[in-house]
Amino acid sequence: MRWVGLALPADHEPLDDALGLVDLSLRDHGLALAAGVLREAGIVEAFGRHKIVGSGDLDLPAPDTARGTGAGFVNEPALVAVVEALRDRVPRAVSSSRFPVVYGGDCSSLLGTISGLGDSSHRPGLLFIDGHEDTMPLDVSEDGEAANAEIGLLLGLTGGLVTGPLTRTRQTLDPGALAMLGQRDEPWRRKFNVGSLRDRDVWLRSVDEVATDPANVAARAVEHVTRRADRWWLHVDLDVLDPLEFAAQGLPDVEDEPGGLTWRQLTDLLVSAVRGGGCAGWSLVIYDPEQDPEREDAQRIVRLVKDVASAMT
């Protein structure tokens, strides 16, 4: 896992500490290649005027095929290692007026970033842009993937029997400081009898609602989150995009949900969000290079990062 530090010139708010994540499933291909391919495509250089100040690696335990004893997740030792690293590094970066960026990997990285910010002096808010709500109860999870359940765990809706280090991630996010944008997973949730967070009064706008006016929806989402949070984290799962626009999402043997945002809509959404102020850091996840042999999607991700970075003040 690569750690790349970025910093703005003195006349700008510092941007620092970009962390490239490996995939935390048991795969040694696909999503696991994302961080390296995105670096090759120029994701670090996409930050433009932001100066690279250092790099480093994080050693992870060998993949573990068994369900973990703490939370029942696959590859749980590696997940714990990543969560603990982010719990340490992200709040330290934010406290130093830096802007951490996490790219590659999957949504389970939020277990480290949000709980880490909650442990610090910051009250974390979250602007969550994703095609799914990610609230799968741990006791009905078929695959043991943490990336299907991290929001439920952060809100304390599941994981009451979790033991070990991951207990510190549970119930660390105030539902009033959460805004969710772009979800379209109702048929999938219905299969498991999982309701929507909208029914729990979480501020949520579906993909169709976002698509009508992305910039305005983003501005209202930021207004909502900042009423309850000192700073907020921006999380983008690229499966919020229409698979016709971005084919390298998800798994090759799993059919993607139809619909989703266009690249233009996602760009407008993110530019408006970061211009709203208060953003403490950014995670950008879910890209499978093996479904992108010509690296066209990698270049499109880099363009997205460049557009959003240019809007940061």
C-alpha cells in the first residue's frame, strides 16, 4: 500500500497525505491492482500545483481465507491493519491542516477514516456518494465483505457482537452528520430485507434526484452535514456511475446495477461539494483495471481528480 504526501504552496490550504489502498478481499487481481494503475495513469500529478512531499509503504498481513473471529469479515487481519493505519494517519494529517486523500481499495477504508476523525478533536461528518447504502447486517452477510456493511457499522446499526479492534469503529458516525447521494440499490436491499436509511431520517437523495441538478444537491448536502459536524469527509465509490459510462466497476462475474450518474454529473457534484467548504479529506474507491484493458477508465478517473483538485482552495 503506497502512502504519497501532497502539499499545496503556502498561499493555499495544505493538501497532504494521499494513500493508495490495495483491495482487502482475497483477490490478487482486479481491484487489488487499482492503486498502482492509477498512479501509473497520473493520479498524483492530477493534483497539479500540489507538491509531493514524501512516500512510504504499509505492510499488510498475508491474505486470510477464513472469516475473522472479531467481526466475521474475510481477510480481517489485513482489514484491521488498514483501519488502524488510517485511524492514526488521517486525523494527524487533518490536525496538521493537511488534506488526506485515499484512493483505490473499497469502502471499508471508511471504518478507519471516520472512526479516526471521531477519536480526535473533530466531529466527523460524511458526504457519502455511492450506488449502494452499504448497511448489510453482519449476521446475514453472504460474502463477509466489509465494504457492504461499513455504514451500518459506523452508525451502530449492526455489529453489536463484534469483538477486537473493530469495536472502535462502531457507532462513531452521527446519522445527523451524514448525507448520502446517488443510491440505486433498492432491489438488492429488498433481497435481504434491508430497509433504507432514508426511513431513519438520514439525509439521502437517490441517483435520480441527484441527476436532476447535481451542483445544487451537493450544496444542500454540504449545508446539512456542516450543521452537525466541524469538518466532513468526502467519500466517492465509483459504482455511483452508470456502467455504460464506467465499465470497470464491481466484479466481472457480478452484474452491475443499471443506471447511475454520468461523468459530467459526478464532476459537477464533487466540484460543488468541495467549494462548499469544510471538507477534511477525500476517498475514491472501486476501480478494476482488469475490466479496463486500454486504461481509458483510469485516465477518466485522473481527469475527474484533476477537475475536483482545481476547485479546491
